[in-house]
Amino acid sequence: MTVPTRREVWVEMLLYPRHTLPTALAPVLVASALAWHDGVFDASAALAAFTAGWLVQLGGVIADNYNNLRRHGDDREHPRFVEALEAGIISFAELRGAVIGCHAGAALAGLHLVDIGGVPVLAIGLISIAASLAYSSGPYPLGDNFGLGDPLFFTFFGVVSVMASYYVQVAAQVDPPLALTLVPDGITTAAFLVSLPVGALCTNILVIDNIRDLEFDRAKREHTLAVLIGPRASHVEYVALLALAYAVPVVLFAGGRFGAPVLLPALSLPYAVHVARRVLGTTDYVALLPMTPHAAQVLLAFAALFAIGVATG
């Protein structure tokens, strides 16, 4: 086995651009589309929300790798990463620094958002950072115990990310500032509903990861939801989340607030079904490795089409 280069370590094993960029971009796309539809779109708030969200997510990913390797130095799940550590290509000190740097960068990006939205945005930012660390840190990391990783993904990558991104764009349009009125006008039923498909499809990326890593997690005595319920029930979870995502545009159209364009995500359904069939057809680690970036592509395709439909519907 060849030792990875520094670039491979940072890009392919830590930044995961094919995973983290879609999961950071999708919520902001959908939230911005709803803001456009409602006449409150603000580009600077959307950009700051994306930057802060992506950096918080990266901090969590790097912290997860750091904590995993600290606990399991001979981890068979990530042999190339172990090789890189042993060869001195990367160090634990660098990983800690990267986690701090990501969260510091998120805080800087968040200053603009706090200026717009005030205390509610500050609270959301602090809770999001705490959740990204609690996922893998401490004596009882939430992602590895109690099966809490899936609801955390759904809540923070879906509901919180979309609604917060929409909230700050509404707040940017309000005078006096929305936070000073103490009226949560940015928290609407529509914002909640459009967040559900994002949360569902983001969570499906984790579901694939957990099915793929199930035997490794069992050996490490980690209790992800897949470990607790098994691969068959995890497949049911995957299908249920996929069905939820594609049902929401239909509900929005039937409710009458949005026109036929909101049904555009149906164009991504054939690809989503193709990926689902491959996921449901195996529990093999190697076969499932490429499925997480494919699931992220499903998310991004859905979000882009959904954004067009919400903005113009």
C-alpha cells in the first residue's frame, strides 16, 4: 500500500469535496430560492451562510477523523490515513489546528450573519459548532452512540441549515433589524417544509456510510443507528428518507402556494432510484465506497431543481 501524499490526505480524506460541498450548498440553494420567491433574497447573507455552514461541517469531519484515529490507532477502516500518520505526512497537532481553524473561520463568516440577525443567529451558530464537535468528541460521542448521528444530520444539515439561511435573508431586509423586534418572521411553515428533503437526502449519505462501515463499527463497539437496527432496517430507512424527499414537492404543489415548477425535482428521480438500487443491493464495503459521493450528487441535483422550482413556482 502506497503512502498518500499530503494533498490526498487533506483533499480526499479530510475535505471530502464531493461530500461536504453538496451538503453545505444544498441548504443555501433551497433557502435562497424561497427567499427569492418571497422577495427577500440577499446574496451577501446567502454567501456568508454557505461559508459558515461549510466550515462548521469541515471542522466536524476533521474532528471525527481525529477522534477516530486517537481511539483506534490501527484502524482497519482507514489504513491509508494510519499510514500517513505513521509516516509523518500528517500529525494530530495539524488535525487539531485544522479543527480550530475551521471553526474560527466559521465564526468570522458568522459575524456578518450575527450583525444581520442578532442573538438568534449567534445561538444557532454556537449550537451548530457544539453539535459538530459532540458528534465525535467526548467520552460519549453522539455519532457513535445511541444512534443519534442520523437525527443530528437531518436536523442540522437539513432543518437548521435551510431555516437559518432563510432567516438571515429575511432579517437583512427588515428595518428595524429582525432580531430587535423579537418576531421570528424568518421562521415559516414553507421554510420548514422545504428543509425536509434536504435533511432527508443529507441523512441518506450518512446511512450509506453507516451500512458500509457496520462491521468496523461493531468491532470498535460503536453504536451507530445501522449497528443498532441492522442493514435491512437501514435499507428501509434509506428508502423512507428518499420517499420523504420526493413527496415534499408534491405536497407543496397540492397546497397551492407553489406552481408546477416545484415538481422539477422529479427529473432527478431516475438517478436517485439508480443509486438506491445499488445501495440496497449490497452491504460490501468496497462496493459502497463510491455510493456516498453518488448520494451527494442526488442531493445536489435535487436541490438545484428544487431551488429553480421554488424560486419560479
